[in-house]
Amino acid sequence: MPATAALDVAALRADFPILQRTVHDGRPLVYLDNAATTQKPRVVLDRLAAYYGNENANVHRGVHVLSAEGTEAYEHARRSVQRFLGAEHAREVVFTRGTTEAINLVAHGLASFLEEGDEIVVSALEHHANIVPWQMAAERTGARLRVIPVLDTGDLDLSTLDEVITDRTKVVAVTHTSNALGTVVDLAPIVAAARAVGAAVLIDGAQAAPHTTVDVQALGADFFVFSGHKTFGPTGIGALWGREAWLERLPPYQGGGDMIDRVTFEKTTFAGLPAKFEAGTPHVAGGIGLGTALDYLMEVGMDAVEASEHELIGYAEDRLGAVDGLRFVGTPRKRAGAISFVLDGIHPYDAGTVLDRLGIAVRTGQHCAQPVMDRFGVDGTIRASFALYNTPADVDALVEGLATVRTMFG
Ligand code: PMP
């Protein structure tokens, strides 16, 4: 068993209360479903309890002390997101319900600039959340969806970029890291091709934010989105980063309180950034919890997280590769977070059910990426997905569990 580099994983594990629990007759929990959602460190749990127990108030509107404190905590969290993403201004950070809502917000806004004959480019690796909102925008406007194809390795076929991204392209929306296969996409040539034709670029960072240092300046995109619950924060909260000039241009997504400047029955004028995109009472506790989670990650150090996970993923690939009858779905050049595979003659659901009885949580099925499953000719896969608190022992448990699956079904 290799030691995990750069991080004291044992100490980190102690920060996550749920990792101490057992399931099914006292078996230790081996949590390998981090691409679906991550567990929460105690600092986040404590922060949520402290907020509701001691500070709860509506933000941005009260003169009283609780409202002022709540507003300060919520805006502090926005600055944590700003730092985590390397963004220039906190006002470029919009809190959303998660990645899905953030993409819908951008697709809705960009649709107001699209016309018949325009093209929206996505990749063949996208989660449904980065396909369907663009299809809806295309349907409303007469624009057309185009797709960067994927190779058998699970890497995108970048040799097609000149053909797919053209002067008709107005939007390029691609994932940073595939939730289904674990592919880390080589974004630089895609962003460069999009820039060369003046297209707006959105990066779906849902599966990148928990695993790597994000620097939106270096990525060179216009929008970057991610979910709090996949980044050790609460559910129901996420963030959109957008370049200020783009956020100024986009129309509001929802109307209501907090997003206005002046309302009369004749005409309403809107608030400045980021309030323009945050109609109604926000998820104050969620925002504060997300800020706490990101502060925690920045303290651990995302470079160390990435190095440690890289080593663990390599170990997992080696050990899984030696399992009889196991076939990887996707063997990408660079991988983060997830490993997808199938077992000869055994349905992923059956495998997942047996693994669960052994205390091992993996995801089986299509991973909200049906086009990826179609492309690789499978109904679904078994997906083991890792986070900063996983260990080589978790990988060993999975490999032993798969041996049990094979004896039962093989
Ligand atoms: N994009 C990717 C790559 C994802 O993995 C997910 C979640 N599985 C989403 C988008 C959607 O995120 P959420 O459900 O948190 O909005």
C-alpha cells in the first residue's frame, strides 16, 4: 500500500464525522461516490449550526444587528468563492442552487443574443446539465447544437476543433472534468478556438473544483460554474463566476426582491452585480457553509489535494486493471475523481448492490450522461469516485469487494 503523498489523509479523515460511521451490520463505510456528492467536514457542520443557532436573519435588508452580521457572513463567503476561483472581483460571483442552475442562468441569458443559424458547441462528455439547457436555448432561438466528439480513450477528439468551432459558433460550453469517465479535458485548445471566433465560453467545473486548483483567469473562459455539495459544502448552493462585462450584458434570470434598483408599475430597473442575478431571499446558510468549505480546502491546499489524489487514482487504476474480467470505460490521458468500468457478464446494478452490502458505496448506472453511455456502447458503468479523504485501503476494499461480486455472479 503506497503512502499518500503530501497530505495527512488520516488527519483529514478525522475532520469528516460521517466517515467514522458503519453501515450494514457494523461494516466500516467505504465512501467512493464522491462524484455524486462529497461528505462535509465538521467545520462546515458547525458553521451551519452556529448560523442557525446564533445568527439567523434575512440578509441585505435589516437594520438590526443579526441582519448586519448575516449579510457580512454571506458576503464574506462570496469573497471565499472569489479567492477559491482566483476571480478578480467578488461581484463576479453569483450564488446559485448549484451547477445546474448556474448553467441554466447563463444559457437563458445568452439565448437573448442567439439567432437562427448560430451554433452552440458542447462536448460528447457532458453531463445532462450542460446539454439540456443549451438544447432549450437552441430550440427557442433556432440555433444549432454541435458536439466535439470523444475518442475511445475518453479524451475529446481535438483534431475536429477546426470543423466544429467556426465563425457560426456563439457559445462553447464544455466540462473541465467528466463525471462519467473521469477525463480531465485539455481545455486550452478549446478555449483558444472559441476565443478566435469570438464565442462565449462556459466551463462546467462541477467535477474539477473538488480536485484541482481553479484559476479562472488562467482558464481564459467567460463563465465557470460549480456545486457546493460536490465541494464539501451544503446542497442547494453553488456558484457562477462570470466575467464582469458578460454579467453586465446578460439579462436577469429571475425577477423579485433583492435584484431590483427601483420598481414602479410602469418600469423596473435592476440592481448591479451580483444582486441582479440573486432574486429573493438567498440560501444564506448554504452560502456561508460553502464559504467555510472552500476556506477549509484552501487551508488544506488544493495543490496538495491534487497531488495526493493523482497518486491514489494511479494506484486504483493499477489494482482495478488487474481484476479479472474488468474493462475500463475510458482510459483518459489525464484523470481526476472518477474511474468507470464494467465487469464481464455482470450488470453494474448487481455489482453495486453487492458492494453496498459490503459497506462500499459506488455509483452504478448512466451518471446523468446518457450520450456518453451510448458512445461507449454500455447501458451503464460502475463508477468509483474519490476525494481528498480516500485512502489506498479504500481501493483495496473495492478490489476485494469486486472479487466477492465475481464469486456471486461470475
Ligand atoms: N456537471 C457535472 C460534470 C456534474 O458532475 C454534475 C453533477 N453530477 C452536474 C453538472 C450537475 O450538478 P448539480 O446537480 O449539483 O447541479
